[in-house]
Amino acid sequence: MENLTTKSKVTHYILIIVGTFLMAASINLVYEPLEMVTGGITGLAIVIKKVSSMWIEDGIPIWLSNILLNVPLFIAAILVRGKTFLKNTFFATISLSVALYLIPTVDIVYQDYLLASVFGGVIGGAGIGMVFIVHASTGGTDLLAMLIHKYKPYYTVPQILTVVDGVIVLAGVISFGLTKALYAIIAVYIAAKISDSIMEGLKFAKMAYIISDNYNEIAQHIMAELDRGVTGVSATGMYSNQDKKMLFCVVSKKEIVELTEIVAKVDPKAFIIVSDAREVMGEGFREYRQ
């Protein structure tokens, strides 16, 4: 058990490091060279670097602004989310700052703003999603989004982040013009979709409702071959007015094909309804933790 816990912690830190380096890559290789403010503390840092370059050569580095601007949000995190959450967030914030320091600022899209908004949104969103998976944050507006999510759980963190970053993108219009801001909005939207997909993709499962006269045989095959539980639900066919037994089963996305094959083999005339389950907790799936 101790080895599993240690392995889990190592995996969490690896995800945070990889995720923050992807985020830093999108900033230093795409957004900053094209002056695209995509929101967040790093977006504000791009503006600060531009403005401060009037008095300081090359302006205040983004990595330094990222650390300094996160101080008040860290204080809020201690009060609202506790020290455990802060530990992961502190590590992620430092990791992002280190990545911003190490990765050089180079224009890899050669002033192609459409390519920048798509490519930057994809790699940046992937990085955000990897960090959020382990319930961490890189500070800044994503930390603010996670704090808001605690009180508004019916909105996903990426959805909240989209709204907050959208406001900052509008502020970027003043500094860099409307055209760049419009492309930045595309990048923010793509990043939110990618991060949302990464977070929810790990939780998705499939629900199957099976109506067949051979329900007992089908249930036995599912339990034996897929090692999944099956629930029998009493139902009545309104057309025939006959009592029937409907089977209810939850499986992973990979197992749904095998499940339908099992049903078709036992009863080719069986009626099957398959739908998505956004999150499943319990035996055989993700454990519930208070």
C-alpha cells in the first residue's frame, strides 16, 4: 500500500511537470512572440513585460511576474482549500516559472496567428488539463477558477477559467489591438475544450440498458466474461402489456463493444440502449474519496 501511494505521488508530480512545461511552451514559443494575451497571470505578465520595457531593458521577465502576482492567491488558497491543495499548487507554480525561465522565447509559427491560436490552444490546454487531473493548479486565474469551483461545482473548472480569461483577453485589446485579441479568444476557447476533454475523458464510461427475454443468460455472460456487475430492473412493455426484465450495466468505453457482441450472440433481437456516463464512482471504477 505504501509503495502504491509513493508511486501515485510520483505520477502526480510527473503530470504536473509535463503539464507546466507544455503550458510554458505555448507561452514562450507562441503567445509572447506574437503578443497574444490569452488570459491568466501569464497573460498579464506579457502585458507587464511590454509596458515595463519602457523603463527596464527587455521588460520584467514573465517567470518573475508569475511568481509575484500569485502571492495573494496563495493566501486565499490556504484559507479556502487547505495546505494539501496549496502544496500541489505551489509545486505547479514553481514548475511553471522554471519552465518559463528555461524555454527560450522563439516564434515557431512565423507570425501565423491562426496557426498560433490553434497550436497554442492545443498544447496549452493539454498542459492545463494534466495539471487539473491531479487537483493542482499553476496559480493565477486557474487557481482562482478552482477556488470559485468550490462554491459553484455545477460549472467545470475550464468553463470558469474561460470566463475569467476572457475578461483578461479583452483587457489585452488596449495593449496590443483588437486583431491579436480575437485570435487569443480562439486560443482560449480551444485550450478550454482540450483541457475539459482531458479531465472528463478519464471519467467517461458507458451505460447500457438491455431488454431481452434471455436476460438471465446475458447477465451471466457479462458477469463472467467482463467481470462487471449487472442490475435487473422490472419493467413493463406498454405495447404488449407484458412484464419484462431490463438489465442495467456500466462498463468502460473499451468494453462496450464486447458487451454488445455478447448480447448479440445470446439474443440477436435484444433491444440495447447505450449512453455516456460522465462520471462513475465505485467498485471497478474510480474510488470515492471524501
